[in-house]
Amino acid sequence: MIKKILKGLLLLLALVTAVVLINTFRFSKEIPHKQALPLTAINDSAVQHLSEAVQIKTVSYADSLPVDTASFLQFRKFLETAYPLVHQKLPRQIFNQFSYLFKWEGKNAALAPYVIMAHMDVVPVEAAALDKWTVAPFGGVIKDSTVWGRGTADDKGCVISILEAVEELLRQNYQPERTIYLSFGHDEEISGTRGASAIADWFRKQNIHPELVIDEGGEITVENFPELKRPIAVIGVGEKGYLSFQLTVEKTGGHSSMPDKETAMDILAKALVNLRSEQMPFRMSGPVEVLLNRVGPGMPFGERMALANQWLFKPILKKEFEKSHVTNALFHTTIVPTVFNSGVKDNVIPGKATVIVNSRNLPDDPQGDVIAFMKKQIHDDRVQIIPEKVNKDASKISSIDGAAFKKIEDICYQVMPDVVPVPYLLMGGTDSRHFDDIAKGVIRFAASIDAKGYHGIDERLPINDFKRMIFFYSLLIKESGTENNAKPIEVKKS
């Protein structure tokens, strides 16, 4: 009897091993190698324009705070001076004072237009971090073949790259095949309700349905998949939702010399510990699954085997993905406290404590499910959970078989040698989400490499990345009338 059981186990092991190896070898097709085009030269003034753009403090603080009209008017005047042909030849509409839409009429009115987007506002620089910056955050310093300062990566680098590409093509008297709209919002960092949202509403009223909308988002990375030893263009085909909640506890306070066993702050602190002790379920979204299927064949044998046999190795993959906060966020709806408020004086126990928690939710985790999870984790009815008005669930996902993704994929091959384009679910939010219901395809991508200092310290953009970004937008405009016919030469790996 024991011999039969052992023989059966050995047979099962042999069968599983055979299935694993067959799946692995089937998964081992070589990733195509394609030849990029040489980057074109840029005007000497382009870098100076980016530097000047950074020096204008177009900061968005919060929905409830007034806009610094002087800075945004200064930025408008700067754009008019730096890009005279754009302003002479392309009609401009102004939305809510500081957001702009330019129309570049195409030759073929039968083709649905493209919308090329970027935003002009930036996040504030934290006062406590000022001494940690290598350069003045709004100095626009040019050194080490890099432009430094707030907004270089997010998102003035894109604004200036787009305008440099368009200005140069206008200088050549170029006219695109299809109509191109340039959309520049002024409040993306505070949800874009007055900028991109208003522009998208105009498209709805005009019954215009763009073929492609492209905004900031994914980028080219050489750091996040080092085992592949090739650059990867992570092309955002969707984005996680943006949910914020105010957690509030009210309890009678008093003199600090006679504290109760629990205060409002104690209750809220315990709630946060409970909330952060577990994550929402591990999920693999469609874009991330395709991403892994595209890069997997180029991985070392062990990683390739695990990706080819997820039915068996999913627990191991999950553990590996969760080690990094970056990859962990691809597979989980995240919830994190960001603002804590309580108390007015050191000898007064506050009667109220509040905290803002921010969640970036996956497509399969709508707001109702996030709230249910928070209530279950906190397990204390004294903690009120109040959703913010700006909350939005995850965006629609643009098809990787659609014309929009295929177009950006084609151009990625041309601007970066040996690149592997993959779809991607963006973890942050962009202005492009306002176009989800009217555009045929919405893509989030910029041709920079591993952006540095994004929303943090020492934000910067290498000049070579800036050059590539200008080239990318120029190619996109020039090939806007083609049906993805920009087929790079495929080359064999030597």
C-alpha cells in the first residue's frame, strides 16, 4: 500500500515537473530587438526655456486656497514670448483663466484628432526639506547636463517638450495629417477640476471623440527590471483611483494633568495601527499581467519559470512583489495616512482628532469596498469615516490592441534603442482621466528615463531625456495620420 502511494506521488511529481518545464520553455521566446532612430538636435534655446519655466512658481496648494494669479499670468506671458509661432498660428482657448487649449488644424478632417496633454502647475516644496536640496528648488539651475528644479519631471518637462516640438514644426510650415489639440491644465495637482475637466467638458459639448489622448504617466525604466538588462517603456493604459477619507474621533478632552484612560488621539492612533496592519487583497490587473508576460521571457530561468507557472508559484511571486513598496502598489489597493490634526496646546487634551488617509484603489476595489475594508480593520464605531468630494475610482483601461496603444508602442521603438514596450497601470492620477469617457484611447506616458525627485527633493530632468521627449512628441505629430506604419527595423541580437 505504501509503495503504491509513493509511486503515485513520484508520478505526480514527475507530471508537475514536466508541465512546469514545458510551460517555461514555451514562455521562453526571445523578446524582439528593434533599431531606434538617432535623436535629432534641439534648438539652443530649448534648455533655457525649460529653466525659465521652472523659475515661475506656478504652485497648486489646495482646492480651498486661492490661485497665485501673478505667477500663472507670468507663465502665460512666458509661453507667449518663448513660442511665438504657436500663439500666432494656433487658435487658443482659455478655460477658467489659466488653462489653455490650442487647435492645430489637420489636412484630413475625417481623422479623429489627437489630444496631447501636460500640466503647468507644480506641488509645493516642503519648507523643512529646503536645506536638503542640492540647488534652489525654483532656480532652474542647469548643471551636470541636467535641468534642476520643481516641475522638471512633473510636468513642465512635458509642457516645454511639446511646445518645442510644435514650434519647430511650425517653423518648417508643417501641417499634420489629423488635427492636433494641445491641452495644458493649471490645477492637475489638485484634481484638475477647473482645468482639464473643463477642457474635457468642451470636447463633450462639441461631440469630439479623440482617437488618442496622451498625458504624463509611465516612462522608460532601466532600474525596475535589472534582470532583463534592457530598457522598458511602461505605457500607462489606465490609472488607479484616487480616494481620500477623513477619519474623525470626538471625545471629551480636558486638562493634561488628569487624562482619561483613552483620548481622541489614542483612539485614532489605534485605528491607524489596525488599518495599516493588513493590506487589501493581492490582485493582478490586466495591464500588469500583460506586462509580466512581455518581460518574463527575457528573465533568468528561475524568474521565467515562476512567471510561466503562476498556478504553482503565485505565493512566491506575491511575496517577492510585496518586498518593494513600488511593486507592492501594483498589486494592492493602498491606504496610507497623510495628514494628522489634533490639539491646540501642550497642557490641553484635545476633544477631537482627525486624520486624512489617501487610497489609490485598483479597478476591482471600488470606493464602497475600500470603506468596508477600513471599517472592518478599524473595528471601532467611534471612528467616523467621511469620503472627500473629489474621490474617483480607477479609470477605464485602454486596449493594448487599440490604435492609441499601438501608436505609442511604435514610437517608443524609435526613440529608445532595444526598448521593450509594455502596458502599465499607473499608480498616481493624471488629468487624462477626465477624457476617459470621450476618447477612444487614453495613454499615460513620457519618454524620460527613471524620473528623479518626483514630488520630492532634487527634482531634475537630464538634458538628453528632454531631447528624447521633444523627439517623441515630434514623431507622434508627424506620424499622427498613419496607421501605425512606423515599423522599426528588427535586428537580431548578436
